[in-house]
Amino acid sequence: MRILFLTPYLPDPPDFGGAARMFHLIQEVAARHEVVVLSLAGPGETPPGRLPARIVPVPVPLTARQPPGGRKRLGQVRSLLSRRSFQHALYHHPAMQRALDRLTRDERFDLIQIEFSQMGGYRVPPGVPVVLDIHNVEYDVLRQAAARGSLPRRIFNQIEYRKFRREEVAAWQRATACVATSAADAAVVRAATGREVAVVPNGVDLDRFPRFPLDQADPAALVFVGAMRYRPNADAARWFVEHVFPRVRAALPTATFTIVGADPPPDVLALGTVPGVYVTGTVPDVRPWVERAGTVVVPLRAGGGTRLKILEAFAMGRPVVSPRLGAAGIDAKDGEHLLLADTPDAIAAAITRLAADATLRQALADRAYALVRERYQWRAIAAELDAVYARLCTKG
């Protein structure tokens, strides 16, 4: 089949969650089908050329790859005066619609896959099946964000949540089929559309994230990995330092906490002044930081979908401590593959327990690695997506 992917930013490099999912799914789908990728591209961005697909970039002033700045803040303020969400303004561009119209007029495609609900408002040719890969229920992420932060931020997110909920549900309903990364998200989409929703989970590349001996890591070294321009990650880092890390240091004075991720905002950069806390900013490769750590923490308080950062930690043989929300959507069991804890006291206790118990650290790492090897490799996951394609094209 000839398949067209629509993406909100270049999927290559796969240096954070959304890009990694798109990169690996496109890579695997292109091994079975002919793939063209039509993608928004920020200033100066060009495709690195590592994907076995034709990439057609559409230059725009801002994508979700760029860190927050004046242009984004101005767009958010302007969106308050519009019936449309800021998400719509960020992801929908006339240039993209023109490129899509031109491409689908000149070439035949058997199927179109749209990445992220935010891209679901583009007009596509009639008669061509559309698969919408929702990644996560974005309006629910906005709802969660509206419960915390500064008063202006809470007000903005509450308004944005209400606007984007309408737009996101409409995008699900327009698509021929939706796929979700977790059963919980699939249930939300199913309730809104009345249609079955396939679960196509996130995965991990075991070649890119090889396993490292755990006995070479520092049991007192903690790491959190994630793009810090994504507010749930920044919120998690700040909350952990303010509410959990002091409890860890009281029991484990040599503990360190390293925040590894691109484009940290000023409030995250300021965390580097706290004793034992390090903020790397953008790094060329997160793997050395994970390799040195005795425990990967994922202290997320908001978000949806499934966390690639947990699967990558499992692949590298590192034990994980996370709230239940952080590990949602992954078929991992508390005490078997990772330690789940939701309060600052419980999270700190889990971390100090791991630091003191080498046998437990190794047992969790061994079972977690077996889980990702058996259930979360991209080739098997892409086969599940291919089955969705087959059902749609058979119906057509």
C-alpha cells in the first residue's frame, strides 16, 4: 500500500516521546509499505534522512519541537480571544493544507495516518481511509494541568481544555479509525465515537537502548529523563525536587537527582541550585545519564498515553520508581517490574529501599527487561498497526 503520514513536527531525530513513536512506527511501516511523510517543520529544520520514507517538510514559524518563547506566549494570549484553541493555532496552517491538497491531487494514497488529535482538523480527500493515532487524550492532559501552577496558567489551561475537548472529540469522530497507546485512552475514545479503538502501545528499540550492568551504577544516583519544554515533565521535575528529594536526602545523604531533557524553562533551571540536584539541559544522548543512575524516577502528576521513558529504562536494565499515573498504560506490575508509589513519603521510601537492596534492584531490572523484550518491541507493535490497515482496506 501507499501510505501518507501527517505529522506535527519532523519525526527525526527521535529524541523525545512523540517523535520516537512516530519515527519507529514510520520505520516499521515503511518496511512493509511505501510511505510518504508530510510534516510541519520549524525554522531551519531539515529531515536528517534516516527514515526509509520520503519526507516532505512544510516550513512554519513554530512547532511543538521549539522551546516556549515569545511567539508561543503571544499565540496563547491571542487564542483567548478566539473560539478556537491554541492547540488548533499551533498545529493548523494554511501552508500545510495547501501541501496536503497538492500532494493528494498529484499522487494516489491507499491510506492516510494522522499523528496526534491536534492534526485531525485537516481536510483529506474523500474515500481515503484515515487512521488517527491519538498518542494521548490531550484534552485530559490540559484538564489535569488546569488544577496546578500559577493562577494565570490555571485559568488559561481551563479555557484551553474546554475548547480543545470539542475539537479533539470532533477529530476522533471524523477519522475512519482511531488507535490509542493504552486501554484507558481507547475506552475514552470508544465512548466518544461508538467505535472500536485498537490499542497500539508505545515500544522501545533494544538496539538503541542496550542493557547495561546494574552493578556499575551508583545506587544513590537518581535520574529523570524527558523534554522539559513539555509542561507535565517540567512540573514533575519541580514537584520531585520540592516535595520528594528532601525526604530522600534525609534518609540517603549522598543521593543525587539529575534532570535530563531539552529546553528546561527558568523554573527548572533554577532547581540546579539545590544541593544534589543537577539540570543538564539539552544533551546529545540520554543513555550515559541513565547508565550511571541506580534508579530512574518518573514523578509525573499529569499526562496520558504511555511513557517511553519507562520502557527505555526497562530496556537499559534500570529499576524504576513511579506514581501509578506515570506508569499508566504499561503492563508492568508493582513489586514485580517496578515500584509504584503516589505520595512524597511513599516515593521517597521506595527510592531508599531500592538503594539499600541490591537484590531487589536486580530482580526488578531482570523482570522488566524480559517484559519489554517480549511485549514492547517496535516490530511487533507495528504489526498490530498493520492489522488495523488491513481491516480498513478490506472494508473499502
